[in-house]
Amino acid sequence: MQEDPLDPLHLKVSSCCKHYAAYDLENWHGMDRYHFDALCSEYDLYDTFLPTFQACVQQGRGSGIMCSYNAVNGVPTCASYDFLGGQLRGEWGFDGYITSDCGAVDCVQNT
């Protein structure tokens, strides 16, 4: 359906890989997803958190990525050049759309 030869330029169906990246917290000991800063080693990122997104983009050919509320190593994911520009678009060749989780851009501005 997504690769309709009569109209190859427009998406008919879209799959969105969410919540990019290191996001697995709703509420833990008073810390919520809006204020969480996931302190991740490079090993943890590349071994645990990023492989599923890479597979979604490259093997699954996901057309969208949703960045998450949290920060990773002090940088909100929705404002992270390393995640969005370097990793996602650069290294993995993603050319789809990037969207924020509901209210995540507000977290960037007001946190």
C-alpha cells in the first residue's frame, strides 16, 4: 500500500517508531517522564536502547519517529542533534518525518 506505483510520492500508510530514545519511565520515586534525564553510557545506548529504533527505520522502513519526553545525558531527545540529525538521519539514513510526543516540545522550552 505504501509503495503504490500510481502515486509513489505520497504516504498511504505510516508507521511511527516511538519513543526515541531511552524512554521507559512514567513515575518512579517521584520522578516523572517530563523531568527524567536518562544517564546512559555509550554502551547502554548502542546495546540496549538504539537497536530497536535502527531496526524500525532500516528493516521495518518506518516512515516516522516520535522523540520522547525525557532527556538523555542532559539533552532533551526532541532537541538532540546527535539523536535526530547525526544518528537517525545521518548514520541510519532516515528520511521520514520526526514528530514530538504530545507536549514534549513544551518540556524542552519550559524545563
